[in-house]
Amino acid sequence: MSSIPTRFDVVVVGAGPAGSAAAYLLAKKGFSVLLVERGKGLGDKNMFGGKVYAQPIREVWPELDKEAPIHRWVTKERISMVDGEKVLTVEYRTEKKVSFVTYLTQLTQWMIKKAEGAGALLASEVTVEEILMRDNRVVGIRSGPDVIEADAVIDAEGVNRLLLERLGLVKKLDPDTVGLGVKEVLKVGEGNIESRFGLDKKEGLAWAIVGDITKGIPGGGFIYTNKDTVSMGLVLHLSKKLLDEGSFEGHVSSLIEGFRLHPYFKPYWKDAIISEYGGHLTITDAIKFAPSRFAYPGLLIAGDAAGLLLSLGYTFRGVDYAVYSGKLAADAVEYARNNGGVNYENLQVYDDYIRKSFMYEEIMRHRGAITLMNSFELMSKYPKLLTKVMEKMFEAEYKHEVIYNSLLQALKEEGISPFNLISQAFMMVKGI
Amino acid sequence: MRIVVGMKWVPGTTSVRIDPKTGTLIREGVPSIVNPHDMPAVELSLRLKDKYKGEVIAISMAPPPALKGLEYLIGMGVDRGILVSDRAFAGADTLATSYVIAKTIEKINREIGKVDLVIFGQETIDSSTAHIGAQTASWLNWPYIYYVHDAKFVDSKFVVERVLEDAVEEWEVELPAIIATHMKALKPRPVRLINKIRYKVEKPIMTWTNAELKLDPRCIGLKGSPTIVSKTVNVPEVPRKKIVYTPKSGEDAAKWIIETLMKDDKASKVLMKYLSMEGEAQ
Amino acid sequence: MSQSKGEEKPIKLEDILQSDVWDVDEDPHIIVDSEKCLECPTKPCIYLCPAGCYVKAGDRVIFSYEGCVECGTCRVICPMDAVKWNYPKSGKGILYRFA
């Protein structure tokens, strides 16, 4: 086995969006790259909500729009507030190709093939068990009895960062920083998608739902229209408060079932067959989740493992952030090579790259959203208030209330003072 | 020794569902895997190689996606893979398949080196015929032993152990021979990183089409397959009784199970029949 | 096995899970110290594991790894630190196709 290389310039752990982007760019820049993936190499361990922002990914793959497995470009964004069977929905329509819907399994597969095409060596079906450290410096990885050394290791292992925990660089996952995403993929049929959601060919819809759809647990619901299926599900913010109270109304699948059977939503997937069911953790508090540094001696942390996910309640950005952090990691390795070698001092620029990136700025700028969305109170109060206003306005058999009075009455019934409303609404607008 | 091991690339049948309208299998999006019952065969071949040196060649007759399966086996430590793939082989039953496999083994024997042993799994999860081992042995006129769970050389004689329900038998076998492993015989080893790197660097895979094998078109594919599937019947779903009993002890659990079964007409008959047979045997 | 229709009536989780595909590992990738579960006051895994791998039986928690969707929730929420969690080896485990 002497001809088999056991040393690479860079080892990338995890062939998700972050790892594939890093491996692709590094291979293109002439580095020898080993990309290690625990799945069968087809994106089969990847799971997400459904929507991807395109522009940061185009910086890595300008051919994205033309080549990638894009199901539909999002032309309609909807937000619904739910209180029981009452629903208030806002819709926005655009023509611009800002975000698209797809299966992450397919998109990742495309990215992995790009990385392989550029010359990265993909070793799939291999679980990395340890990132190896020697003299306070990361020197490689271990899987079973096999050790592979590298000048730099890029950790793109995802949200469940077992390797970083084992290294002692991060603490065990804190429930206050993550949420559980549960998703069903419902086969509706291409024609039905278009007629039921009012979409043209290749047009897609992204839909965020807040209110008691999560039965009082902070979080929300989502619906995305794929080519011939609908992805729908819930994100439930895990928290010490939730766990301490321990008062669950039932199994989490009953919450998603309540959503699926909700009279307002269920006509959209009439006669649909369930194609897939899955669960995944998502980052809800990126700042608390982030490791204290993004670059360590010999180690760069990218994607979910680095906490790079923007969660605003009405939209989520994870895939493009992952890809972009993979790009920055590749940039950092290249910078190091061009400035005297891939050593720690030079690799440290990655920490700067991340902190000065639009991603980090966005996460910092929107940090108020986290507090708001983690609030058990707010997540149920405002949807309730607004649906109540609508109720006063529309549910009249003879006399309709003027809007102002509807609002005042609703506030009174919900026990919210107008002053509180204004200050909290201001906080919300400012924070999100 | 040179060992050839057979692999079938099968849909992960745990999730193959049936279209309620047409009664056909829905294969859309169902990923394929290495037939799990082939795993003990691969493991045995690798243990023999660990012990007696030589090489292990994995073969599979399948369309090109089965390369993923050969990659997996090379990841476990198999030395190389041969994919036997041609449109002319499509639609083969076990007879036509075993013919192609036998001819492949003959070609390996001629061109790569003498084959000492061929190992198959017990059966496949997508058809469960357990034909291939026996049929291949018939074509080659080699000895065949099945339900094997171990094999070794004892004083230069090759001895295989096979498990039956109530006994373990030892057989001395003259090589070359064909054996089929028992489905739970051995736990397969995991895929290793170093082997996956080797797969990518050395690409130890060959594809043989019928241009290389030059087999009579009447003996292969659909034409070489006398098997006819006359009808498929779906086994009706048995309604569950949904009874949960929390026993106080093991004895209590056994007692409860017997009592409950005795209350059921059908179950009590089966139970009584079995108990009376036990009585006769004593 | 029949298919699960998405609307109209409730569907059991075990039927919903029929839509998923696994290549099940021989070895469990999660080990639960069930002695610790006996002492656990809230047992949140029973409600929050999306695949229903944790089932309550009296004071006990019965765990099975085969239908795990590898989200890692149980590892995060377990108040007793009873869950030893690894990723499956050799590409085994859940195989997402439309996720």
C-alpha cells in the first residue's frame, strides 16, 4: 500500500455545502485535497428547510443558475400568523432571482461532483473519529486505525460538532442555541403545486408561519414548494426553559401533524403522499453557538460547525453562509501559501475574513431577533393579537368595527397596553 | 489464495413500497445498497486473505451504478472489483445470471490467475432465491457447500464449517470450490479511510461487457431465462392486536403469552399441535 | 405496506417513517444508559426525538437506534447525560433523498 498517499495539503471533514465549496476551490487552486464524508457521498446526510440564497454561492460557482439542480426560484414570499383556526397571511411577490428551493441532498451532490471534478479526492462512507493534535497544533485526522496528515484541516462537520467537542474547543451543544427542525416532504404533483399556490412554471413559494402552530414553543412553521413536492415542517427552539418545564403536550410529530391537518393549510396538499420525513438541528443563537475562534493552529471551522447561520424567523440562511465560509477558508489557505506557508500565523487571517464578512455582520446586526424569537410570550402574543384585529374587522354579521377600534379592543382582550405594543413593535422591527 | 466474492446491488428493500393503485413496486428514489447477506461472504473472504494471503476479487453482474457497491467492498479491503455489465445481460433470471458469473470466473481463472475459492452470500434481500451459488457450482462442476460460517486450512486440507438448525458440520472440501455463507455468519468490518483513498488513487476496477466474455446470446439475458413470473400476490396486512402487557417477571411474561395465545382460536391450535409433537418426541 | 396520504386523517409516526430509507448498521451508533433514565424526572426524549426512537414503558425508557434520523436532539436534551452519541460508520444509517 506504499503508493497510497497518507498526507494531503488540506483535509476537509464533511462534504456538505461548506466542505464541498472549500474542497472545490482549494483543488482548483492546486492544493491536494482530501474530502472525507460519512454519508455515501450523495448528500444523503444533508437536511434543511428548503430555501437557498443564491448570490454568495455564485461567487464560488458562477454557473449555479445554469447548472445546479434548482427546483424553483422563489417569486412569492408569504408570512402567516396563526391562532387556532384563524390565519392572517401577507404575501410578497418578486421577479428577482434571489433565492431558490431545492432538495439539499441534490444540491450538495452537485457541489461534491464539482469538487471531485476539480481534483479533490472524495472518501465517502468514512466517519472521522478524531481531529489529531500535536504540540498544540492540528496535524490531521483519524478514522479507525487510519491517520491522514495535513497542513490544514477544515472542519465542516455540521451542527453536531462531535469532533470539535472531542478536541475540547467547544462545549457540549447547549439547548439554548439550537432548535429541532422536523420536516415532511409531501408529493403533491407539479401541476398541483402551480395551481394551488398560484405559481408559474419554475416559480416557487417560501412561506413562514408563526403562532400557536408550535403549541406555545418558540419557533415556527415553514412551507416550500419544490418541483413536485412540498416541504413543510416546524422549527422548535430547544431551551433549558422548555426542558425544565418538561410539559409536552405530545410527541413532536403530533405538532407537525396538527400543522398538516390544519384546515387553512391542508388543501394545499390534498391527496398528497408522504415522500420523506426527517429531523435536523438548526442554529437558533449563532453568537452563543459560535466557537470562540474560527481559526486555530492548523484548523479552520466552517459552515454550521462555526455557527454561521442567520435565523430571522421569516427567513433562514444556512446553505449560502456555509458555502461562503468554505470559500473564505479556501482563501485563507491560499493566502497562507502565498505568504510564507500554511502555518498558524498565516491561517489566522480566516478569523478576520469571517468576522469582516457580510455573514458575521448580518448575524451581529440581527442579534435582537434571537431574543425575540426565543421569547415564549412574544411568539404567541402577536399572532394572536393580529388575528384578533382581523376577526373584529371581518367577522361581523351586520356592523363592522373601524380598524382603530378593532385594534384597541384586541389589545384590551389580550391585555397588552398600546404603549407596550408600540415599544415592542419598534424593538421587533429594529431587531429583526 | 485467490478468492472471488459475489456481490448483488439491490434496492434497500426496507423501504420499497407498493403503489396501491397498480400493485407494482415504487423504486423512485430508493437508493441501492450492497445486498446485506453478501456481507458475511465478503468478511469471510477478507479473513481468509488476512490469514493465508493472496487476493480477493469482488464481482457483480449489474448496470454501472453497482460500481458504488464494489467501491464499498474495496473500502472494506477487497483488492479489486470486476463489474460485468452489458445490456445483453438484462432481464436475466438466476439461471442466466449464474451462467454469466460462471463464465466470468472461468475468465478470471484464465487471465488473472487460478481461482481457489468462490464465496456467495446466502441469498439476496430482493429475490431470496438462494440459487446463484448452487447454479454457478453446477456450471463449473465445482463442489458447493452452503450455510457456511467459517473456513480454514487444517493440515493443508480446506475445511468449512456450516451451521444447521441443530448442528454444526465440518466438511473437507477439495479446491477450487464454491461456498455460500450463512446470513448471520460473520459481522462485516467497517469501511476504512485508507482503502477508500486507494480506491480513488488506483481505481482497481474493471468492467467486462459481452464483447470480452463472448457468450452465446441465447444463454444470457432475457433469452437465456426460462423463469416466468406468472403473478405477484401481495401478502395481506395482518391487523395488529395492539395489546401491551407489562409483566412483573419473566415467568409472568411467559405465562401471560401462553394464556393470551390459548384464548385465540388459530394460535391455540398451532400451539397445541406443537406441544403434542414435543410430547411424542420425548 | 401501504402509503401514507398527507391530509385528512392522522397518520401514525411509524407509518410516516415508512417513507424513509435506512441502511441499518450492525452496531448501534447511540448507546443509552437506561439505568439513568429510571431516575429522569422529565424524559424529554420521549417527546422530542422526531423518529420516536425513545419509548416510555413505566419508569423505563426503551431505546432503539434503527429508525434514527441522526439529528442529535437526544444528545442535546438529555437531562441525565445518558446518551452516548456517534455517527454511524461505513455510510450506514438514514439515507435522505428529498431533504
